[in-house]
Amino acid sequence: MKKDQFILSVLVSNIFSVLNRVSGLFARRGFNIDSLSVGETDDPKFSRMTIVATGDDYVKNQIVQQLRKLHDIQSVVLLDENSSVLREHVLIKLNYSNKKDIDAFVESFKANAVFSTKDTIIIEIVDDQSVVENFIENAKKFGILEMCRAGALALAK
């Protein structure tokens, strides 16, 4: 993770407007969300938000305290990078003119080719942030046509 980034795992009631209230809290206080993923848990009454944000200890503590005050927030956990599993998911479409080199590139990152035509290939990679960043940087030499990057997902070990 980048310097001063932190991860929040927020368990919320699975009802409309909770996401709006959480994002509004960040916006009102001038805090930025670097990444946000939300999905229903094994219990359909709840969703888990994984929020990656940037800030010093003051910002981090303010966000945690303010989130805990919101209605329909069940829990807020500040995850430690060393005792958590963090994964990002990226789909990237590349120019597929250099098939042999791209195939070797995909294999070297343990990524998956999920679709290809004679001219393009769509590759999926799921890994930690540093590997994903490295993958994207190296993919530039092949010609990135499109990219879709999902927010981070994290769980405590």
C-alpha cells in the first residue's frame, strides 16, 4: 500500500442510502476515498464495505469515529496491512499484435486471459496492490486499450 493509506472494513445494514451516507461523510469533511468496494455478506441483512483512504493518524481516527456514529453501521474495523489479506481485481484490454510476448507476460504475473480476438486480449489479474500496479505499468508497453479496476477487498487474517 502507499504511504499513509489505510483500510477500513465496515459492516453495514443492507439497506438503501447507507452507501450515500458513508460517501457523504467523506465528502463533507474533505476526505478522499481511494477505493471502495461493497457487497452483501453471507447474511443478506448486511453488506461489507472495504474502504481504502489516505490520511495521517488524525484523519484516520476522525473517519473511524465519524463512521461509528452513523445509523446502520454495525462495525468499523481499521485493518492492519500486515495482518490482513488485501486483493485488487483488474480487467485490462491490450493490443494483441505481439501474441507470444503477451502470453509470456500474462503467465509471468499468473494472470488469466479471459477473452481474445485476433486484435485484442482481455486479461484479468487479482493480487495485492503492488503486484497490480507493477502489472499495469508493464502492460503499457503492449498498448492498453481499456482498463477497469475494481476497488480493493480485504479481510483480517
